[in-house]
Amino acid sequence: MTGEDFATLLDAFTHAAESGDGARFAQHFTEDGVYYDYIYGPHRGRADIAHMMQGLFHRDATDYRWEMFDPVFDGHQGYAWSLSSFTSTIPQFAGKRIDSDGMSRFVIRDGLIAEYRESVNGGVAMAQLGVEPARMAKVFSRWSGWLNEQPETQAYLARPKGSRARS
């Protein structure tokens, strides 16, 4: 896969996400692919990824837009900055518009996404929704737990300051 192929994959990936068609979205992943969503958590395999997109996200949002910018790809993994927006359909936040940006990391295998991770400032989205501070604290605590449980985080914390992991 070339950098141009990666950019084409991102375009198809985000169009599929906007469509709300979970199966179409999941086809961009390997059979054992993993999507780490900052709201809904990790989803493994195409069926679970399809359910996350169609059964959870598009249940909770409408008018979804997602675009990737400035993609970079090294033949194995890629990164892109994104903008996304949607309108909440969750009853207590219904009609509130969310606009956010984020960074996405893709691990590619055989032209498909084997792993997707995103880094999004969910606090901005929660402020736009009007989420009460106590609920925000609960969510941020859960996110902190997820981060600290990651093998990459554990390895990072185990190394002495000043040392660096080598790829």
C-alpha cells in the first residue's frame, strides 16, 4: 500500500462511517481487526465493529460528518488528523451539536485496517453537550484506566526517564 492508497482508504473509511452502514464500515478492517473507540471502548472483529458503528454510534447521533486530513503512511502504519461533527440523539442531549478534532492511528495489514486508535479531546464534546461535571469525572476516570491498562503505557512507565523505546 502506498501513501496515496492509504489516503484513498481513509476517504472510503470515513464515508462508510458517515453512512451508518455498519457492515460497509467493518469491511475496511481485517477479520480480527480492533477499533478502539474513545466513547464505546474496544471492538474486536468485523461484527463487533459493525455493531459499534451502526448499533451504538448511529443510535446516539445524526448528521455525522468525518474527514481525515494530512495522512502519513510508512507502509505499515498511518496517521491522520480529523474533524468530525454530529448532532446528539441521546434524550438528555438531543439536538446538541458536537464539533471535535482528533488524531487517528491505523495499523494496516494486507490493505485493511488491523488496528484503529484515536485520540480525541472528549472533554470538549462533553462541554458542548452540557454534561454535568460529576459525570465527566466518571468518564475521565474510565479513560484514564483504559490508558493505564495498555501494554504500551505499561512498557513506557516501566522504562527509566530518559530512555526511549526503539521501533
